[in-house]
Amino acid sequence: MTIIAIDFGTSNTAIAILTSQGDRDISTPKTLCFDDISCDFATPDGFACLVPSLVYVSGKQQFFFGKQAEKQAGIQLQSQDHSKRLFQGFKRDIVANFRSPDREIDGERYDVEAIAEIFLMELWQRLRLQNIEPAQLILTVPVGAFEAYLNWFHSFADKIQVPNLQIIDESTAAALGYAVTRPNALVLVIDFGGGTLDLSLVRTAPINEKSQVTKAEAIAKSDAYIGGIDVDRWITEHFLRQWGMARSQISEVDWLKILKLAEQIKIKLSLVTEVTETWLDEQMISHEMSLTQAELTDILEQNQMLEQLREAIDEVLTLALNKGTSKAAIEQVLLVGGSCQIVAIQQLIISYFGKSKVKLGKPFEAVAHGALALGQAIAIEDHLRHSYAIRLWEPYLNQYSFYTLFEKGVKYPCQRPEPLILQAAITGQAEIWLDIGEVADISQAEVTYDGSGRMTSSQLLKQSDFRSLAINSRNAPIHDSSNNYQVINQEQAEPSQVCIARLEPLGQLGSDRIAVDFAIDERRVLIATIKDLLTDKLLINQQAIAKLE
């Protein structure tokens, strides 16, 4: 049996393959390389072959990918529409639910999902051209991925008609990629790539004494939407301030040139203490770009990157301690992703855990190689990364709030101990609609500049972000009254809400009408059972609402 794992990254993508026969592996995990679109990246253990996550639209339904796209972008750098033809960082746009504007190129419109699908479809077709017919495809996702991203991934798998699809979070896969399969090993994976920071505290244990199957349990997780592409932008802005220039004063072509040089400086500063590059502007005037490791550290501090890393580590350690696991019990800290090669990042992590525990041997391939373990004797036991809630309408405040159903960190399968009681909101109400969604904590900070051009930044502000599981739904407002909840009837609502309870006889004001029991099964599916309290009838019996990744 051939198994393929794809670690789709913001900056680079790794594709790994494993061949097995029955329960016996007949090959070791191997990273696939496509000569014309892949690039070699230096690691402490040698070189990793990756495909840069780049797409260049050269014409109608004509595309360049990876290394080819980068080369084509360089050739066409002076063209007026060059900047809109090169797509990069599109994975993070989907993961973070930040919507980049669509681009119209040669009469066709492209959004980030379309470009991501074109990119992954190219990789899939190249596998087929090499006569690789995988019996199983494993895709990796960030720890904090929301339902919309996961649904998009499943949609892509349906289009390529893969017979067996599995999804694993990148941090847990990385632990397996570092060959951490010894029973009861406790490791912290810090996956810091181009677009996201993901942390996962993972423990391995045998399922039972007779079984040879290894179980990986994710004890605690944390994440932030920050990564290497942000560092490149901050370095670029640093030099523009040195030269007394504003972003609006340079062309898009020059911005991309400086951004590329900034990325090269960042990479080189992982090996040496100072780097100097030169940018030639459109008037062929040279501008020196000199940066030291200490200056890069200051840039990271000013833009709150190091603070966000500290907070993410503290969150994981606090969650672990609440479950009886101490910081001292962590055996290894495994670093994954290009941003983990930044010296300041490594120094911060070492200051937390000590140099002997921190490992950086497979920063680019650990995730893809570890994901292949899902096709072998590995079972993953996990906890919810996000909280899940039902959205409420507060009429006196004229705003939405939400009532939490399951807190993040809960191990599944699980069930709410008490049903949720709902009331009708208007006389004659025929239906009660449930608007259920994911809740995540979002951190934000504002960076400003004083009269001398020095950066200052505010403290990180945290707020909860509710994202409905309904697709294209008009959310039915829910009224909170003395711990009972009323759902306002919406005759014009779209027929795509998450869950609907139809009332017969019609609902009346002032009385409890339905009781909803919620559970999450072993497949991470949210289940709802609804009983009509007036008629004592079961309206909905264990309806699957959504897959919770």
C-alpha cells in the first residue's frame, strides 16, 4: 500500500511517501522531489526538498508553480501587472479566514481558495504522472484551523477522488516525525512556519499491553496567526524608515524586490551575526540593507512576535499543569518550521526549557514524515482546540453574545451533563434554529511610530472570535432570559442553518419548549438530540451537526 502525506505550508510544501505491505513497512518515509519546481533547503541534518507555495498566472489557464513561479516572477519583475500575477502566502489567508481581494487576470477572477486548489491539484497530477497511485492520502492542518478551512480541504479531496483521506494537526504529526513513539514520552512541538505558530504538548502511550499500536495524545495546544512572512514585512518596513521612505512612495515592483531581499537577510541571519544586501531602485540608485541578529531581535520584540510566542508557551504550560502535567516532565521540545531557525526564537525557547531538551533536526520534513504514521499503527487521541458555543441575541444590549457548550481542552468523546432549554420567542413560532459556532481567542497589538521614527507597540489585546458552523446562514438571534434561551423565528432565513427544530403545535411565549442534548463522538462529530417538552416527542435524534477538527 502506498501512502502520501502533504504538508501544505504558507511558504513551502512538503510531500512524503511511504510504501507498506500489510503491517510491514517496506520503505522508510521519503520526501518527494520534483526537479523543475522543488528547491533544496538547508537543515541541521542536511537538505530538505520542498516546493515553494507559489503560483504565477502567466495567461488564461496557464500557470507556473514553485521554483518555476519564482523564476518567472523575476523575469517579469518590471511588468505593470507582475504583482497581481504572483500568488504567495495563500494558505494563511484560508486558515486565518482573512479574505484577500479576488484578482482579475486575463479576464478570469481568482480567489485564494481557487489558487490553493490549482497548486495542490498540480502536485497531485505530478504524483499521477510518476505512476504513484496512493491508497491513502493524509493532509496536515494547523492546530487552530477553523471548520471552513477543514471543509475546503475535504472538498479538495472529493475532487481528486482519493479513496481514503485522513487529517492530522501539524504539531502532533511533527512529534511522530521526530520518531517519538516510545510509550509515555512527553514532548512539546513548536511549529513556527511562514504563516502560523502552532504548539502541541503530545504524550505517547500504548493503547493496551497486548497491542503494538501506539497512541499519541495531544494534552494541550495553542496557536497564533503569525509567522515568517510577517518578519519579512517588518524587516522591509525597517529599511524603508532608515531610508526616510514610506510604503506609498515606492512601486509594487520595488516593494516585492525589497521583500525578497528581506527574506534572504532573515534566512542568512540564522547562520551569521550580520548580513548586508543592496537594493537597486528603479532609478538604479543603490540602497544598503545591513542588519544584525540583535537588530532583528529588536524588530521581533517591537512587533510583539516574541511576546506572542511567550504567551503561547505559557498557555500550553498552564493547560498542562491544570491536567496534572508539569513543565519539568517535558522530555523534548521539537522545533519545526523555518521561523524556528531564527536565533532569537531559539534563544527564547531555550530560556524556557534548557538547551539539552530543544531539538531542531527536521524543521521542514518532520510534519509530512510524521503524518505518514497515521497510515501505520498509530492512533491519535485529542482534545478540542476551540470552544464551541451557541450564539445568543441580547435584545436590551442590541448585540450578540454566545453560550459555551464545550470548552476548549475537553477530551472527546464527551457529552454535556445537562440539556440546554430553549423557549419560543414569538407567539405562533414554527421553528427554532440553532446557530452554533467555534470560539477562539484572537490576539492583536497596534504598532505606532513616534516623531523620530521609533517603533512603539501596545500590549496584546485578546478578544473572542465566534465563527458560525452554518454555511451562508442568516443567524437566528437568540434571547437570554433567566438562563433560558429564546430563538426568534426567521421566515426568510436561508435553509442552510446548522440545526432546526420544527414545532407542532406552534410555540407560545413564556414557557420552556425544547431541551437539547449535545455530545461529541469519537470521530469528533458534534451530535444534537432535541426533545419537545410540550408533547414529550423526540424531534431530532442524534443528528450530526459538524465535524470538529
